[in-house]
Amino acid sequence: MTGPLLYARSRAVPLTLTALIGTAGFAVWAAGQLDGYLDPFRRVPIVALAPLLASAVIGAGLHGDSEELDRTAVRPWWPRRLVQLGALTALAAASLTLAVLGHAETFGPPAVIRNTLGCTGFSATAAVLLGARLSWLPAFGYVSAVYLASSAARGRGVTVWAWPVQPGAQTGAWAAALSLFALGTALYAVCGARPEGPRG
């Protein structure tokens, strides 16, 4: 096997790809059950939760099987990590938009792409700080709390802290999501996921 294939296998990339395709399929099915084409606001659960599920899948795949081998590698790891995270995020964002085609100005593809970037950045940051196994937990807690609490929220800052449930064109929501993605990507590319015990 060549280097890239070995890297992909050691990071469970084939399993991650399969899970992302399953997540996108589920999102498309769930969106069809909501009749979102009649009322775009019915898409909020899909727009908020489908990217969260995809980011959990991506975060779980950011582990390394052997910290010792990673430390003794001749070539730097950051380009591989950057390509891995970027490619998986792009695939997730592109496939999840199939669930919300149309209504781009409200809860359409732009909102899903933004949320995929933000949630993946959240999970990548958590993978560096907590490890890949728990990388889904902070994003899950935050997005769930925002989803439950934001309906009654008002004020100028709501587009920033409640970015997962904002319509697609909100500047504050995009700034928050892109900042999270940039932070998570940089941390993961430089540091990698926090070492954990053997996976059983």
C-alpha cells in the first residue's frame, strides 16, 4: 500500500465516508418527511442537526492508531491532516445540501454549508483538546442548547451565538461558523487529535 492509502486506512477514512453517505441519505429522507418545500422554516431541524451528525462522524475519524508511529514519521503530518479534514468537510457539506435544495435565502444550502463548517470546526477543536472519541460532545451540547433556547432569543448578538439556527445569509452566523472552522482546522493540522488509549 502507498502512503496516502495507509494514512486513510489508519484514520478509518473508508468507514467515515460510508457513515457520511448514510448521514446524507438520512437527512434527505427526513427533509422529505417535513414538507420543507411548503414552509422553509420546517427545515430548521435538518439545517441544525444534520451538520451536527456529520461533524460527529468526521470528528470520530480524526484519531490516530499509533502515537509512536506518528511521532517518528519523516514527513510532517499537517498536510495530510489538512487534506483529510478539508475533503471530509467538503463531502459532508455538498451531500447535505441535497436535503434542502431551494429557498437559499432562508434555510437552504448556504445555511447547511455554514453549519457543516462550524460544527466540524467545533469537533476538530474538541478532538485536539479531548480526543477523537469525545469530539462530538461539545458540539452536540452547544447546538442542542441553541436549538432549544434560540426561538425566544432577541438582540443584535443572537446571529453570532445562535449561528446553527440562523437563515443562510446572516453575516454574524457566517463569521462565527468560519471562525470555528478556521480554529479547528488549524489546531488539528498542527497538533492532531489528543492521544487516547487503544480502541477496542
